[in-house]
Amino acid sequence: MKRFFENLRRLEFFLGAAGLSLSVILTFCQVLNRYWLHYEIMWIGDMALFIFIFTIYVAISYGAALKTHICVDILPDAIAQGNERKKALYDIFKSVVTVVMVLSMAPATWKVVKRSFQYPEYATLVRWFNMSWLVYAMGAMVVLVALHYAWHICEDVFLIRKSLWFEQNEKTVSRDD
């Protein structure tokens, strides 16, 4: 399972880096075409925007894989005070709150994803481009964020159990001496 999440994290990093690079390259080409060659290619701007939106969804999922999100950094230090078990408990609490928040948005997200399957939407300027895949990416992002934080909860529970086991065995060893 650990290998799965590690490979998923690598894939998210690659997709995010590739998406950002491609979006920048397309934007640069669009600027060159528009202002230097005086010939605008309409779909380049749209494609750059759509790729950037996809990249944002991938970046959110990648941030969840790294346990990176907006939080107050001083609070865990004040609560844990160097105790790994307290820090793990705080991380579990933070991850549970995040999973609950993401899962509370899941029904609305599923409704939008289901609607986009039934009624595909095409870009205004580029009629052949199906924009529904952006909604599919949003749905996948919600699932991936929930999975990443569920995995973090499992890791923190394992860390707490391991520290309790070591603490219990230290007491047993010290009694035997």
C-alpha cells in the first residue's frame, strides 16, 4: 500500500510539473503569435487555461499527498512540545477534519460530475474541445485527497501504536533488570 501511495505521489508531481510547463509554453506561444506575428490562434489560450485548471486540481491532490495545507504551524508545536505521540494525535485530528470536509463536498461534486457525463459541454471558441474532462478531474481530485488523508491517518495510527509498543516494552525490559 505504501508503494501505491508513493507511486501516486510521483505521478501527481509529474502531471503537475508537466501541466504547469505546458501551460507556460502555450501562453508564451500565444503571446508571441498575438503580439509579434499579429496572428492569434484561438485555441492556444483556451488550451493553456484548461491545462492550468487541471494542474491546479493535480496540485491540490499532490499537496494532500505531502500533508501540506493551510494550517497554523505554531499550534502543533505548542500542543506536542516535542512529544511524537501528541504530534501524531494532532495530525490525526487535522486529517480527520480534512477528510470530513472533503467528504461533505463529495455529494455535490458527484452531482456535478454525473451531470457532466450526461450533458457534455464544449468550449465556446473551440467547438471540438469537450470541457467536461475538467469536471472529471475535479471529481478525481476529491477522491484522491480523501484517499491521501485516509492514508495519513493510517500512518499516524501506526506511529502511535509503535510508540506505545516501544514504551510498553521498555517498561518490561527495565523491570527484568
